Amino acid sequence: MNGQEIKTALGKNIKLIRNHRQFSQALLAEKADISITFLSNIERGIKYPKPDILSQIAESLGVEAYELFKTNFEPKSLPIVVNEDRKKLVNRLSKVMTTKVNDAVIKALNNTMGKVFSDFEK
């Protein structure tokens, strides 16, 4: 592998993992404390980060730095990381849906029981 192939593989893997993690470039750049422009250049194989920046990117993505250089990298093997805002939203939606489902079940049971009792009284 020559230098350009390494930069291309690195950029491709960072982008794959970033997308798998559902991170925007802005979010990853913020987490890694780099500019969006620099991250974009890394992902396109134009720039190569210094080791400390590479370490920050890997840490922000939740992987070991060496994984960013793998050929034929498969991000499906990585767990999806859900950030705190998404966790809160999922929890809130879950509670709302649970309440709605419970209300619907109770209403259906009450209707059914009402019909059973009215039939029973006849």
C-alpha cells in the first residue's frame, strides 16, 4: 500500500464508522476537537492526521486507532452507539407509545366486557 492508498482507506473507514454511528461530520469534528473542513479532507483522503488527532478521532468513534486502517473494514460488526439526546427521545417515545397502547387495550377490554355483561344480563 502506498501513502495515498493508506490515506484513502483511512478516510473511507472513518466515514463508514461515522455513518454507522449516525454521527454527522459536525458532531465527530466537535467530539474529536478538529474542524469540519479538516475532517472532510481526511475522509476524502486529502489530508492525513497527526497521531494525536488520529487517536482523538478513533476515541470519538469508539474504536481502536488501528481499526481505522483495516482493509475491507466492515462496520456492521460494531455496535451502534446512541447519543444521549437520541436515548432521551427513544425513552420518551417509548413511554408515550406504552401509554397509548395500554389505553387502547383497556378501552377494548372495557368494550368487550361491557358487551359480555350486557349479553349475560339478557
